[in-house]
Amino acid sequence: MVVSTPHVLLGLLAAGTRHGYELKRAHDQRLPRARPLAFGQVYATLGRLQRDGLVVAAGQDRDGGPDRTAYALTADGRAALDQWLTTVEPPMPYVASTLFAKVVVALVAADVERARAYLIDQRQAHTQRLRELTTVKTAATASLDDVVAADFAIAHLDADLRWLQTTLDRVVDWHREVHS
């Protein structure tokens, strides 16, 4: 799943005019479990959004450092954001997971023991990450953003854990049947 950086930046600008540094900071704060944005990505995306008429430069400030251009959402930018927010995301049509690919390749290579060991190790790593996220979301200092992000990640980890266990059971059963 790929996050639409341009639309996220448009959404952050919907709250008011901001410069690139503020947008990066707001992204990393509001999407605490997402991959942090690089400053270069923020400014390159702002350049494309400005070129496409979705944002405009809304002034500059220096604030004791280099000039910083602030950006504001245009009416076209607001319309693009509204359309993105109301468009239902289709479920993923393909399984695109390194986890899945590794298990399948191990099984195709007729290396049941390697697949079994990998499933067990991966289950342990997922369980550890689940514990970490549970700690994050139950911390007294957890923000709503932290809790929502942790819930999202936990739900996905939980689904992966169920799949890992089901696949491990199938691999063990299959191995037992073939070698009995």
C-alpha cells in the first residue's frame, strides 16, 4: 500500500498555511507509525502541487534562518483533497508481501523445514512488535494519533499472526502426511 504524499500534504494544508518544515513535522506527528517524509520529498511534492495549481506560495518568513516559503491550499487543491477523501480504496487485488513470498518460495523449493523455521521466527517477531505497539497505545502520553496508528498496525499484525499460525499448521500437517 502506497500513501499518497501529495494528498496528505493537501490535507495538512487544509488546516492552514504552512511551510515545508512545518508540513514535514505535522506529517511525522500526525502519522506517527508511517515512514517519515524526507525534506526533499516534501519540497519536491510542494513544487509539483504548485505547478498543478493545487497550492500557491503564500508568503515567506525568515524567523532567524533561511527564507521559508509558506504554502496555501487553492480551490482546486481543496477539490482534489475532497475527491481523494471520498474515494473508497479498493481492496488490494494482489498479495504483495515479502512475508508471503518467502513462505511460498521455501515451499516451492521443497524446503519444508526452512519454511517451518521461518514461520516460527516470523511469528515471534510479529508477537514482539504487537507487544511494542500495545505498550505505545496504552501509554499515558499516547495521543489519539498514536492510538489510531497502533490500532491499525495491531489489526494487520493480528491478521498476519493468524495467517502465520494457519500456514504453520498446514505445513506441519502436509509434512506429516507426506512422510507417514
